[in-house]
Amino acid sequence: MFKKILIANRGEIALRVIRTCREMGIKTVAVYSTADKESLHVRFADEAVCIGPPASRDSYLNIPNLIAAAEITNADAIHPGYGFLSENADFSRICRENGIKFIGASPEMINAMGDKASAKDTMKKAGVPTIPGSDGLLDSIEQGKKIAAKIKYPVILKATAGGGGRGMRIIKAEEEFEKAWNDARTEAKAAFGNDGVYLEKFVEEPRHIEIQIAGDQFGTVCHLSERDCSIQRRHQKLVEEAPSPFMTEELREKMGKAAIAGAASIGYEGVGTIEFLVDKNRDFYFMEMNTRIQVEHPVTEEVINFDLIKEQIKVAAGIAISGKNYLPKLHAMECRINAEDPRKDFRPAPGKITVLHVPGGHGVRVDTHVYAGYQIPPNYDSMIAKLITVAQTREECVVKMKRALSEFVVEGIKTTIPFHLKLMDNEDFKAGNFTTKFLESFDFSTL
């Protein structure tokens, strides 16, 4: 087992890893930018190293500084958390070259799944259902129009190196194709330095349902059930839950088998997620694979009583997994509490938290790195907490979430708490009647 792990991240996920490491008897090293000097992960780790100024490129994305921090503290492993360098093949490779274990996917696995077009081809060969579309990147507008005519409109252009909805355009008719093509490529080039795009059939009335998987170096892969992430805005998740209210036993079995087949096809080691779009007929299609821990992992942990971070560390240390598939016995839900103003198009609202009271009680979990007096830096993601509730049924889980949200007090800044409170009262949401388009018709004016 590792003796000391450096966490190449910040905020609540850094704290989350530190806590599990402490329970496992592993020493931890926090890294921080000058903007995060007063962050809790810096205080709670056994050691802390400043790796640069506030800008991510100069600190949390600065690979030489991270490797140097690991070397001067004698860390034998690095946990990347999520975001930042968690799916960076170069970082994984450089860790390996320097004799430091990267607690995540190998560079080969990241490369196999990081490019969405090649990932789709890999999954198709593994027998995983994929959305009809182009075989790889499009060479021209004319090629795209020809494929679109064959698979029928609406279609969607996606950036091969994309994420967060950038480099993505829905096309409902041929006359819209040229503008969408130019816009998607320009946006993708600016965001990712890669203007490659591919084409897919646009799935109508879709649900975003993902399967949590785990694999080890001995070729064993299992799934740990699903999470429904359909409540999202501009492809950014706001609420996640398990099990999905749309799920059936038959569909779960099919999706679980597909996810295992996909992960096994690349010899996947560690924890990861296979994401699917599921249409109104419960036909499902591979969307992407995340070769890392995800923001919403507590949802799965709560419904199956399982520490995913511990599993991640054990697999990285060469310990075999059980191979057991886990099914949800309870219902859990996570609301992302962001420092954003939902009444102003979710505009980021960094600032100083003057008063903070987090909810508690049976079945309530709060993962956060903030405290009263904490100054939220404007340089990073606006999520300040994750509120998770767990109960015997979905109905009880929603009621518990509403109660917990009403107790969550954050003063000094705007947050998404008012939005989540209104969502818990929405009849369609309470009935489980929603798709990824749900928030397009949501009334934000009364928040």
C-alpha cells in the first residue's frame, strides 16, 4: 500500500481524498495556489506545498511543479481528483516515468477514451450500442450533409476533444448545416486547440444515465449500478440521483453488461464511468467514458455503502476487486451548490462567505471545503458544496432534500440553493418525469 499520496487538486475533492487516506493510514500532501492558501484541504493534509499563482495553468495544471512537489515530499502516488489533470494522458505518463503511481487511468486508457470519435469506434467494436453517425471525424461539410441525409435530421455536431457543451451544435435541417459547422469548429478550436468534429443522430427526449464501473489489473470488471444526471443546464449537471426513476431491472442489466464490456475491451483499471443517452423507448447509446472519479460519486457510495475513493486507491496499489455487481438498495440524490446567481443566468458569484450553516440529520451528507469567512476565489469552478440525501424511497429522498436545502444557510454570496428548493417542489420532477431538456422550460423568474 502507498505510504504517502499527493492530491493534485483542490476544494472538496481534495478533502474527500484526504479523509479516506487518513482512514487507510496513508499520509497526504496537499498542493495549493496562492489563491487557495486558506483552503481547508491545505489545513487538513499532513503536508502542503504551494505550486504557483492563482491561474490554473500556472498551478493545478503545471505538471513540472506537481512532479517537483511529489518528489520533495517523497510521495509515492498522486491522486488527480476530477477535472484539471485527471484525464491528461501526458500527466499519467510523466508520473509513470518518474516512478510515481498515478491513481487513475494509464495514458493508453486515457488516449483510448479521451478522443470521442475513437472512443465511439472502440465501444462499437466491443458490442456497446452507439448512436448512428460518422465513422470518425468529418473531412468536409459535404461529407457531413451526406451522412445527415442518410441517418435523418435532427443531427448534432460534436467536438472530438469537447466537454461542457462547447463545440456542439444541433442541426434540424440541411440549410442550417454550414453555419453550425463553422460555429462548432471555431468554438472547438478556441476551447480545446482542436477543431475536429464528428456527427451523430440527435437523440430526442433523452435521459443522461451513466453506469459506475470498476476494474483491476487482473482483468476483472464490475458495475456499481447507475446514476441519472438528466437535470442539467447547458450540459452542466446540477442534480444527480440513483437509482434512475426511469430505470427498469431489464434495462439496468443490459446497460450494466454493456458498460462492463466497454471497460473490459480496453483492460480498464480503477474506477470510471460509462455515460449513455437513453431515449423514450429505453434504447441506450454510448456517449463517452470518464476515466476518473466523478463529482457525483457520493450518490453511488450512499446507495450501496461503498467507498469509491478507497477502491480507487486499492486498485492502483494492485489489489484485486471482488468482481461483484452492486445494485442500489436505497435512493440517493445530490444537489450541486454553486456560487452562482440562478436569477442571472447562473452567473458566477465569487466573494466572501459571511455566514455558513450546513444541514444535518439522518440521511444527510455535505461534501464541502468552505467555511464562514472563506473567500471564494474567482479563478476556479464555482461549486462550493455537494448536498446529498439518502432514504428508503425517492419520494422520501426528495422530501429530505427539501428539508436539508431549507437548513442550508450561505450568506455573503448568491448560490443555487433557491433553484434547488424550487426544483424539489416541481411536480414533474417529483414524478420523475424529465429529460435533459427539462430546464429549458423551467421558470427561473420566481426564484
